[in-house]
Amino acid sequence: MAGRSAFQGCTGIASLRLPEGIASLSESAFDGCTGIVDLHLPAGLVSLGGYAFAGCTGIASLTLPAGLTRIGAQAFRNCTGIASLALPHELDSIGDGAFQGCTSIAALQLPEGLESVHAAAFRDCVGVTALDLPQGLTFLGNAAFHGCTGITTLHLPEGLRQIGSGSFRGCTSLRRVLAPDQLARDIEAGGAFAGCRALAPAGVTRVSHLPLLRRGFWHPTAHVWCTAVGHACVLAVLVSELRVDRQEEEEADDALVPPLAHELWLRILEFVPRRRLGR
């Protein structure tokens, strides 16, 4: 175990290869070591302490070892040089602000075993464009992806039970969102998508059509999260989806599109006489 702040501010270190047998790195162990360009963390490392490599702006490629289960708060905060990030399958927790301000990360693949992403973990990671949250994720902290202006599509997994305030606030390129119903109240109360001005009705519905009425959808005009099938916005979502499918039918020779559009019409016709629009 490397002691707390053991090499903090040692800007002359260029290549760092830690020996086997180290199970954890303490807080601020290599904080501010801006000269590190080659970092090798050993197999057997289980935990990274807070600020362990914060401000190490020279790191361009980061592969965290198999067996790592926890990344502490601010561990890689403002490591602006990281462009390639590989996270291990064993990882179950990413701490507060762990990768906050890592503006060069473009491809972010979160492992299936991940259970919690804490507050501001990836805040202001403006380079991230595609985000696929794993099914095992149960907790998303406040402002977890706040200011990630490059994200365009988002699917919140069924297993997610809690989403913090402002989780995706200011994600100005976000166009499509799908979320499980049980998160609706948290999302609406916490302003999870505040400032996501690119969200549009036709953009939130490119998902499986069969469970369409059982899911929640963000309605950008009314600024509400719709879950009850009696809400008029649900019908609006269906109509907008049909409009997109009709356009695709005209632009491409795809035998699957007409049956899809036909099924949506049937769903709408079934929906209208049985449900009163509005509250």
C-alpha cells in the first residue's frame, strides 16, 4: 500500500509501473504528477483512494487492472489527457468526481458489474458521445454526467433504482431518452434533464415498440415526465414514432417497416377509445 500523498506533486515522474502485491493506493498518492505519460497498475490492485492520480494530465491511455472493484472520489479528476479508458468487469463503484473534467475521453464503456456511479463521477466529460449504462447499475448520483455536452442518446437500464438530481443537466446534445417508469418521480423532481434543449418528441421513441405504453418518456414541450397511459403526451409519442417510421419507409426499401407502421396504427386505434386523453 502506497502511503497518503506519498508522491504528491512529483512532476518529474514520466513512467510509473507499480509492483505486484499492492492491493490499494492511498489518498493523493500521485496527485498532481503531471509528468506521468506511461502508467501501469498491477494485477491484484483492488482499490484506488481519493485523488490518487488527480491532475495527472500527461496520461493519455488508462487501462485499469482486472480485480479492481472501487475507484475513490476524484481519483482521476482533471486528467485531461485521458483519451482511452478501459474499466475492468469487476468494478462495482465509481466514486464522487472520479473522472470529472476528463475532457478527452471519447468512448466510455461501463462494465456490466458496475452497481453505482456517484456524484459528478463523469461531470464535464465533454468528449463522450455514446453512453450505454449497464443493466447492473442501480444508483446514479447527483450530476453524474452533468455537462457532458457530446452525449446524443441515452437508455437508462431497468435495474436503475435511483437517479440523482441533475444527473444529465446541461447535456445539450442529448436527443433521445428512454427510462423505466419507477424513476419518473426522481427524474422530474431532480431536474435530471434540465437544460437538455435538444430533446424532441420524435427523438425519445426509437425503442422497442411493444412495451411503449409501459415506459416513461420525457415530453420537452410540456416539460414533464409522462408515465400514465392516459396522458395525451403518450399518444403524441406514438404519433411521432409513426411519422418517423413512415419517413423511413419512403426513404428505404425495408420490408419490415410497413408491418411496424401498421402495428403502431393498431396500437393507436386501440388506445384512443379506451383511454381518455389528459389527466
